[in-house]
Amino acid sequence: MQTDIFSHPWSGVFPATLCPFHEDESINEPGLRAYFRELAGVDGVKGLVCNGHTGEIMSLRPPERARVTRIAADILCAACIFSRSWTIAA
């Protein structure tokens, strides 16, 4: 029986992420990238759940939600190239 990330994609740790903002309520993209990078480097983390129900999702417009997901994909794809497989739930 195969037990890797592809046969059981939701096994492991999937932190629900937050979204940092600037004082003007725009997305703090450098802060978000650093935060995602930090989470991606934690042993046992198999993916991120971005734009979940951690609170600020209702404050983001659809294009902003898409931007958060794109940033997560960029960070996790870079991590995947160097280390392991990742899943993004958005």
C-alpha cells in the first residue's frame, strides 16, 4: 500500500494561515512571503491552508484572495523544488 503524499494528500500538518496587512489595510506581501517561507520550513508541515476561516478572509476581495493563493503557490513550489511535496488548500 502506498502511503506517500500523493496517495493520502491530506496526511500531515496543514497550518491555517493568517494574512498580514499594512496600516492602510493592503496585503503586506513581503511579510506574507516571509511567513509562508517560515511555515514551509517547519518539519512535518505538508502544506498550507490559505484563505481559510481564520478571520481576515471576509476582509479580502476575490482578487486579493487570488493574490494570497498565488503567493502561497510561489513559496511552496520553490520549497518543493528543494525539499518535498506540498499541497495548497485555498
